[in-house]
Amino acid sequence: MAIRAAMHQMGGVLLEKLLNSDGGGYRGAHLDCSQGHPAEFVGYRGKQILTVLSSVDVQRAYYHCPRCQSGWVPKDQELDVVGSSFSPGVRRMMGRVGAKQPFAQGRADLEELAGVVVKTKQVERVSAQLGVQFEALCQHEREAILSDKVVPLLPAVPILYIAMDGTGVPMVPRETEGRRGKDATGKAKTREAKIGCVFTQTKQDEQGYPIRDEDSTTYVGAIESAEVFGSRIYAEAVRRGLRQAQKVVVLGDGGPWIWGIAAQCFPWATETVDLYHAREHLANLGKLVYGPTSTEAKSSGLLPAPSNSMMVI
């Protein structure tokens, strides 16, 4: 670990010299601003940037526009550090750990695995910023797919599965303001969240149960209503080869909103209740028919179990 830290520090020294080898990004005494007005060179401003190697001090030429009454640093735009003290590489690392685990654990992993020391709150803020940027890119892609401007050139697959589910996500009071809840007080404590996955299936096991193709699953999800989520899961299915699939199956727990999306977005698909919830529905039916404590009721939901858990979502 000591050797790694020393090598990172050495690399940081070299990187700092490289980043300052352009004379601070000086572009002359005058430079047009974003509005086309002549801006004046004021001087050099230092900035400390945390990179994947170490912290580096970067000198940047600062320009000010008298007409706009604002200044900017062209070099910050070149280095992609406008409004940030973290390099693009560090921000990607923070976004990755922040998306997969609690922010405090992500901060600890960054320090232990990469030697990058940041604060938990910084991981949270960067992850949120990257999430907004990524969602904007996804929205642009969805709009292109829904307008038929993107046609994925994918080989046909025997069966394309589309699975959906939803739940309520606990929220702080300000996030549920103005929303009606389900309890007696009528005050909402959660927000509606939807998640879906798309995967393919080409094989079956020895018992004849379908096996999910390895590494074929992609996920989409958001805190949004079923109406909005329908376009999200449809665009992902198109991207994954919906129009080339020989057969399409929609998996769900039997919720009306799932079959509503299926009827609207995938009217030609086969609607199937997943095995876990099929067992649950049969067990509830058995309790109604035979009584909740009867032997028949206890065994009514015990269908043969598949060797693969693909059908249990």
C-alpha cells in the first residue's frame, strides 16, 4: 500500500506538470465570450483538482466580459472541471460506487481500493449530478427510439422476456408533499417506484424449465407512475430487439398496472404471471376454498420447483 501511494504521488507530480505545460490556457489579451462579446484577460487563478492519482494544482487563465458582467475559465471547460474540484475520472468512480451501495460504504471503498479520499456527502452530490445527466441522455435515447429514428440492428432471438414490478420507496416529508397516502391519515410516506428488466431465453433445463441467458439482462427503473414507466420499458425492449424477437413474454405479479402496460405497449405479447406469484395466488385460493389451516390449503401453492430461478422474480 505504501508503494502504491508513492506511485500515485509520483504520477500526480507528472500529471500536474503536464496540465500546466500549456501556460495556464492563455488565449491572448482578448477572447470572445459565449455571447460573442470581447472578454478581457484578467490573470491566472489556481485550482486544486483531485484526480485518480492525487491532488494537483492547476493554473488557469481567467477572462471577464464587461458586457455580460461574468467571467469564465476556458481551461476548466477543456478539462471538464467546470464547477467541480474532481477530475472526470474521480467523478466516474464516485458515481459508480454511489449507484451500487450506500454513500458511506462507497466512500470507504474508494479510499481502500483506489486510494481516493473524499467525503460521504461529496459522493452523494456527485452521484446525484451524474444521475441527472445520465437520465437526460436516456430520455434523449427514448425519444429517438419512440420516434423510430433508431432501429437496432440485432439478430432475432427466440424469446424476449419483459418483467415488471413496483413498490413504494420511503421518502422524507418534502418529497411527498401534496401526495395522498393509503393510510387513515391520508398522508403519503412513500413514492411510487417501478423497475423492469429485459432478458432473452434460448435454452431449457433438463426438467423443461426455461433458463435465462447469461449476461442478457438489462434493467430500467425510476420513481414514476405506471403511465410514464410504460414508455421507459418499451424503449428498452426495442433497444434489446423487441421487433426482431420471435416471441415476446411479459412477466408480472398479476397487478392491473402491469397488464395495462402490456396491453398498451406489447399487445402481441404473452402475458404470464411469474412462478413465485402464481404459487402465492394458488395458496390464497386454497385458503378460501379449503380453509386457512387445512392441509389442502398448505399444499395448494406447492408447485414443482424449477432448477433455475429465472421464473422467480
